[in-house]
Amino acid sequence: MLIPRRSIVIGVPATLLATAVSACRGSAGTGSGAAVGGDPTSPAATMPLAPARKTGWHMPAEDRDHERTWMCWPSSRQVWGAELADVQAAIVRVALAIADHEPVMMLTRPEEIEALRGRVGDRIELLAAPVDDLWARDTLPSFLVSQDPQGSTELAAGHVQFNGWGDKQIHDGDAQLAKTVADHLKVPLIESRLVGEGGGLEVDGTGTVLAAESSWVNNNRNPDKSRDQIGDSLLAVLGADRMLWVEGLAGHDITDGHIDTLARFANSTTIVVDKPAYDDAEDPWVAVAARTRQLAESAVTAEGAPYQVVEITQPGKVRRGGTDFVATYMNYYVCNRAVIAPAFGDEAADTAAKDVLTSLFPGRTIVQVDIDPIAAGGGGIHCTTQQQPKAGV
């Protein structure tokens, strides 16, 4: 049974879905509070809400140097059905493109390790984990750094509880991955007491967080919290000072309008926004793109100056379509000395997107990859990755 990422799950037995909903709500409601009583100095201990600003933890911008990139290996036919082989091939293409520039660690089910090793050799590190799906941005922690009094840089894992984008997809394994990563690295897991996903937030690394209300201020994630409460918790766990909210779009895709397909920080003074290839008044994504641009143009930096707003135009045609196909260049990934971006087969649009990214990230190689199977599943390169910052960033 194919369960597209950008569609509400259909065909899942009601009893299974009810069990998943109950289990996830229980873990989201009690997980952080129950763990606070543990030893916060032990490896992978869970730390209470709001230590980030108090202790100096912060999430660096994506363009800072990385220790490695984390990814997840898709292996569930329940999720991908007949598309699984094509999706796996696309993940290999993305992982190897990144591995040309920095180390890559792939989380994979134990029974998949031998076969995957045969595909990637020693170019990719593999770590056994209870992976459900490939969306590392949403299921893995947002890495934080801090300097201790002696000047050494420490690492922590900022955690928002994953619940399958509002209980829309199986996620029993994926909900455990943040702790799996923290345990492996022997770093503390810093709780936000929020339900959400890493693809729902953008940081500029200098104190500002950009997010869409639609995927946070939503009863399927945080039913008892206001926008201000959610914003305060995000700022606390990410070590930031201020929120920039855009409206987003709920109910039209599985993510409820993640920010990383709408707007991104290129740096602390530049916001990149998605521009549809066609003007269709009936398309809600066209309307939300226009509103997102308007909000970006009306926002100001921490210094009070207007942001530079840069558009990247979607392709006018793609090699492969489908109702869930995400034909946007916004879901690029910035790694060491490179930007990994999609190519959709529209030569003019692919070239134009590459030119924009070249201007935004001077000195980095722009590597374009065919990710059609991933895009058909409703995501992009950024969705499949999570950066671990290098010590000293």
C-alpha cells in the first residue's frame, strides 16, 4: 500500500491508526516531563525545557561547517509500495553527492545493512536504527552547540516529538530516532515539549527562527498551545531570540505546509522564497507563495532593516508528475563547500535555479541531482538530510 508523504493516509485500519494516535499522544504529553528527573550529565540524558538560552546552546545556520550529514534509509513497502526501489536509488544519489563533500551517516534497519553496504561501499557510514521512512529532517534531532567555560565546544540534540505529521503515517520507529542518534553520539537530548518536525523550522544562526503557523499551531501537533507558547518553546530549545511566522497552508499536504518548501534563510539578511511557474488563482499553493513573499518583504532583520527577498521559480515542466510531486528548488541542502539541489528536467528552469543558488552561496559548488522519486513522494533533498555542525561553529 503506497502512502504518499503529501497525502493523508488512507487505507490504514482504524484500529491501527487509533493505536498510533493514542501512543503518540501519550509520549508527546509525558516523554519530556518523565525524563527530566534523570541525570542530566549522563550520555543522552534528557534535559528539561528551555536550557538553550540559559546555557548558551544554539542551532547554527546550515551553511556553517558540518561534521557530517545524517540520513535515513527507506525500506518500508507499506509506505512506498512499488516505488521503493526507485526511491532507494534516489536516496543513494543524494547521499553520494553529499559524500563528495562531507561524511554521511545513514540510519538503516539492521536487516538492511548488508545489502546497503553493497550499494554504497565505504563511502557512507551505516548505523542500525528502527527506521520507518526516509525523512531525516523531520525525525532526527536539530543539533545544537555550546561552548563550556574552558572554550571547548559541546554538542546536544534539540528534540521536537515526531508524531507522523499529525498521525498521518506510521511512525513508531521514526519517533525513536532522535534518542537513537543522541545515544550514539553520547550527547544530551534537549526537550522542547513540542510536537513537530525539523522541516517546520529555519534558523539563521544569529537568533532568528522562521516557521509556518500551519504546521505548528495545529491541533494535530500542539492542541493545547498558543502560537506564542509554541514560539517561546522553539526559541528556548534552539537558543534563539525572535520568531518570524508566516501563515503557511494546513490540510493540503501531509506536512501542513512546512517552511522548507516556502521560505529559507540564505543568511541573516536574505530570505529565499518559492515562486510558482504559473499564476493560477485556484491553486492554494500559488496563493500561499504570494502571501509568504509579502510577509518576508514586510519583515525586518534583528537590526531593523528590510530583508533582501530572492525568488527561485519552480520548473514549468517536470519529467515526472503526480498529485504529490513537489516541483520546487527550495528544498536544497547546504553542505561543506557545496549546495545539493534538485534538477527536474526543465533545462531553462534548472539552469536558472542553479544561477540563483550560485549567487546566494558564492564559493560553493552547486550539484543538481535527479530526485524525481523523492519529489513524487512529496519531499526534497532538504527533507532527507540533517546536518551535524562541526565543533567550533
